[in-house]
Amino acid sequence: FILYSLDCNLKQYIEHKPDHLTRRYPAYELYLYGEGNYAEENKNLLLTGIPVLFLPGNAGSYKQVRSLGSIALRKAEDVDFKYHFNFFSVNFNEELVALYGGSLQRQTKFVHECIKVILKLYRNREFAPTSVAIVGHSMGGLVARALLTLKNFKPELINLLITQATPHVAPVMPLDRYLTDFYTAVNNHWILKAQDLRNLTTLSVAGGFRDYQVRSGLAFLPRLSQHDSALSVVSSAVPRVWASTDHLSIITEDPKKRMSVLNHHFVRHPAKIFEENPEAFTGLTGAFIWITVKASKWTYSVYNDSDGKYFTFPLASHRKSYSHVYCENSIHGFSYSFFFFFPFSFFFFFSLYFKVVILKLQDYPSLSHIVIQVPPTVGNKYTLDCEFFKEDSRRVQLPVTHLFSFGKYNILLLEKNEKLILLTFERKPSVYRLHIPWSHEDSVVVAKVPSSTEISAKLHIAQPQNDSRVPELNIYSSSDCQYEVILKTSLLQILGQVIRFHAGVLPVYVVSNILLTYGGQLSTLISAGNFSLELVRTAKPYKVEPLLSIVVFLQGFNWFREIWESLSLPEVDAAVLSSQDAWFPLVSLILFLLGTGIAYWNGVFFSTSLRLFSSLWLTLFRPTVLRKDNKLITPRRFCVVLSLALVSWTTCGALAVFLIYLQYLFKVLKETSQNSSIYTVKNQSSMDSTSKATQSLCNSTIAEGISSLKMHVTILNLFTWIVLLNLPSLIYWLKNLRYSVRLDPDPCRSTAIILVCILEILMNSSTSEVKSSKLLKIAAKVPLPLSVAMLAFGRMHLYKVPHFVTFSLLLHVLCCIV
């Protein structure tokens, strides 16, 4: 382990390396963050603060802890280090754990060792801590949750877990089984052992719609694992996100108190410091002027007033006519007190432009007055608006438009004011708050007036089936403002949501389209044209989608599920997504069409690139004779297969896949150049009447060459996506090559060996061999059911896609032999 103090001017390393841990985790390190005098004072590791461990995420740096440690240090200085934190950070070597899951278990075990080392640093201190707080970013939060799955881990070692943009529900790209198995183990443990986790306070903060890597729906803790000590929020819904939290809340041993603190700061935040047991009575001090306000609608505006005031609102005369009271202030310096009814139980909203308090009078039957304290406003302009209103007069419920409504709903809202004042430049901005009652994912939009503002009513997670509450759009605007609300369906936003939720499965649909094209080419053998034409002819959604929809529908019946399970078939991915309210048949159709488009333009780009590079090759080398070896297997090719299989077994399977891909690409490029050369020879021989034999040979050779070339291009298109799906493990292996030559575990080692054998044969095959095969009809029909199976079982398990492709290519090899 290495403990490191990071600062622009002071850098010092303090090393503590147990030999057995160095051998087990050579790529990982533990750092202590410090700066200035704080770093100098703690260079001997005589720590007295509260330990906090930061875990970076996918390709994340341990230096990201600086944003937390630096701010915490400033806050500690403000309270004269009465409470302060010691921030530790783990260096995971910036591993791509979101794409390669083979190292997640290793990271989890290393973090366990880090926690034990950190707590040992405090063991001789007075009031030594017995637990640490963990802040995990992205996949670091999942690693922190996985600590509880370790056999020898004691849950009391963690008291607080805060995760930032962590995909808790499922991986963004399930590219290998180690990743999906890790998720299954962690989520199952948290569901089954939920009662044992009550002493651990967990907060998950999602990034909102601007987080394009991890959609916020994945950052919500699984519903079944939600317990009294867990909270999930979207950053846009956090009130006063720039406000500081009190340090005492972090070190308390009471989980209920920690949870109340999190709710105070991340959900409610009534613009006051957290109090565990607030006093029921408070004294109003100061020589302020007392003013009684009896009007139901009242505005107070003052500039540079040196005298404070108390405004009292008697409630007896308003209870029969009104249900709520609304108070709003338009500057930051608004302090207020509500007399006689602590603790608070009201709605509070705080934006950058004003603060709002709304109270329901029915909740306070014994309350006689409301008292608002307005402090002296020296040098500031101060505006305060208060109004009693009836809830029914301010609430309008509308049906939500859907994809096939094509219309729009209009509401014209105008405050009951006889005089409609024209808009002026001094008017304050309007604020619109979209409130989602079943999850903490509210969003706020601020708009200047007059203006037209568009608000996208999009959800991060679907409405629970047993929840009848509806979303609300709260409008905070001037009382003399006329405004119109239009509800309409946005096809562009719907498409955006489909991409946001399901972009990770697009490779499955692309490969499915190419596989259908491949089957079509096998059945017709070039009579239908090149890759793009065959794609348009064969890649039809009605070939695969109806069968999937029928299976998903039937899985809703117990008898069908029993038959399905008796056959030991895995659950269809679409059924799992439907149970999570994240799937409907139209989504699959949209994704299939998108996959068709991507496959088409990918084919166009690939063919164009081949022609360009073949022209360059022909210019440089000008091959004139096409050399062809009729044997599929030769000693040289056998040696190549053996060498690549050895590479796959001893180093990295993805490396062998990439090398055979380059060999295949080079082979196709060379054949394209040779075909172009023969075509040139044909044109020259056609002008010579004495070269009919040569011309006939050229025609036959060109026809066979073009036929084979088109098939090779389709196979290369198919194999390109297999290489891309295996690329993360190759990148991981290259980054860790200095620590180990062999990737362990390797998600594609066995598949790579099979693919090497298959592609070495296919790249030297021709369509003339396939045409006479007895297995051709079977090989041509198999890609269709394989495409259906790929969409059924590969959407949540992308690592299964190469298996379906490998099986189809294996049949092609058998056609070349049999």
C-alpha cells in the first residue's frame, strides 16, 4: 500500500507494503489526500479525523478525491477542526470495469483490505473509529455494495455509503458473464439480506438527463432492496445542492439519525440547519416592528431598510375559505420563522431566484397565527409575497397525450385579476417544477418572461403498478401573468428515451440484421446482389418480432412458464424488461429499424473503404496473377491456427480474435485488388479476337471471385461486431500487461480458439465449394432462428452474441467440407 499526500506544492510518499498484498494486488494502491499544512501534519499518519474512503469508477482516477477532500478541508477550517475528515482514495489503475467484469471481485477484496489498513491507523487513538464512510463514483459504488457479499466481511465496518451515478440495477453494457454474474450476486444479496443492512445508511445520487453514460433509472437502488436506510435521488431533485452538510451527521452511530439527515439535505431541506430534536417553542428576539396582515393576498417590497419587522397573519378568518397559504421571497437573504409550530411539516422549494413555502392549514388545526420575520435589508431590495388560496382553484388535471394521440391539450390560466398588467422588463423569471411523486427525480426550469418555454416530461423510472399518484407541473409565476400550457407528444423525445434506455442493445439488433443478410446470401449465393441489396431484401422485422412478442405474452401464463423451465431454457430478456416496466413491443420494432439502418450504412462504409484501399494496393503492387490453393487446410494454415490458439490460451483471447480479423481483412483486401486486376485483363483480352480461351477463363474466374468476395465481405461485416464486443477485454489486457501476460479470467478464450479455426478455413474458401454441399439448405435456414434467439437472450447478455454467430459460421465451414 502507498499512502500519498497530493498537493500542487507539496508531494510526499509514505509507503506501507505488506508483501503478500503486494503480490496479490500489484496494480492497486491506496492513497491519503492532503494539502498544505494539513498534509505536513499528517505525513506521519497520526490521523485524528473521520475516515472516508473514495472509490473511483470505470476508468476513473484516484485523484478525483480532490474535489471532496479539498472542500471538506475548507469546511473543517471554518469550525477550527472540531470535526474533520481524512480522505483516502484507491487507485484501481483506471480499469474498464464497466465493460470487463473480470476484475470486479479482485477490486472488492482489495477494498476490504484497504478498510482494515485504514482502521489500523486509528487503533491507538482516543475514540478510535470502528467504521468508515465510503463514497463511490460510478462502478466504485457497486464495488462498495459488493463488500457485503464477501464471506469474511463485517458489515459494521461501513456506516455510510454514498454512490454517485452508480448503475445499481444492471450493467450499461453486459459484455461478459463475469459482469452480469457480479451484478446478480450483489443485488440478490441486498434483496435477501435487506434486514441485515439496516445499520448501513445508503444514498444513491443519479446524474439526471445530462449523464449520457449511465441513465438515472439504473442508479436507483433495486426496489426490493429499498429499506428504511436507503435513499435514491436524482441530482436535479436535490434542494440547495450547493449548500454544505453538517459534519456531525456523518459520524453518528444511529442509522435512523443518519437517514433523517440525508432526508433533510437531499429531499426536504427547509432552509435551516438540521436539528435532531427541534424545540417546540422559539423566542422572537430583537426590537422589530410588529405588523398584522389580514388580507388574503399581500405584497411587501422594500429597499435598504435598516429596521427589521414581524408580520403576523391571523388564520381564524381564512380557514373556511382557503386550504393553503403561500409565501415567496425573491432574494437569497430571506430568513423566516413560523411561530408556535415547530417542527416543520410543510412543502419548501428553494431556487436560485426565490424561496417558496406552502403550508396546508388543515395540518395545523391549533395554529392561530403565522409569524414571518423580515431582517434589516441594508443595501438590498426585498420583495415578499403571501397569499391564501384554495387548492382546487389552482389544480388542473389533464390526460397525458400518447404516441397515437397526435393532438395536443391547451390550458389557458389567468389569475383572477380585473386589471391585466402588461409585461415589463422588471418582472422576475418564472420557475417551472416537474414533480414526480413516486421517486426523487424532480426537475426545475427557469424562464424569463415573456418567453415560450418547452419542458420535457420524461421519467427516469416507470410508475410502480400499485401507485396511483400522477406527476405534477408546479408553476411559479407573477400573479398578473397570463400563460398557456400545451401538452403534446414529441416523437423526437420518445425516440430519445428509447435510445437512452436501450442504446446498449443496439449491437444485438445490428448483428441480427447482418445474420439475416448472411443467411439470405447463403440461400441465393449472389443472385440477389451485394451486401446492401441483400440486407434490404432479407432483414425484415416481421420475421423475428412476432415470434418474440408471442413468447413474451405466453410467459405471462403459469403453464407456459412451467414448460419453459422444464426445458431448462433461460428467461427471455424482453420478459425481464417488461417486468421492470422498461419494454413494450414498439421499442423492439424501433430498435430493429435502427439496427437495419446502422447495418446498411456500416456495409456501405465497409465496401467503400475496401474499394479505396484495394485501389491503393493495386497501384502499389499491381498483382496480375490470381494464385489459388484448392486445399482448405494446408500445413502453413495449420501452423497459423495453432499459433493463434496458443496466443489465445497463454495471453488474451480477444488478441487472437483481433489478429485473425486483421488477417481476414488483409486477405479480402488482396482478393479485391486481384479481382480488379483480372477485370482489367478481361477488357484487354476482349479486344483481341485470338484470345477467346483467355476471355472465357477470365469470365469464369471473375464470376467466382465476385461471388466469393461478396460472401467474405458479409462475414467480415459480421465479424467486425464480434471484434468490437470483445475489444474491452483486449484493452484491459494491454493496460495490465506489465503485471501479467495472461488475462485471467478471460471471457472469450474458448470462443476465440473456435473462431480462429473457423475463420482460417472460411477466408480460404469459395462459393463453388458451398454450392455443391448437402448442408447448404440447413446452413441457409439456421441464421433466421439464430437471429430470433439472439434477440430473445442477448439483449441483457451481449456476451452471448458471439456464440450465435460462431454456430452459424461453423455450419458454413461444414458446408465447405461436406
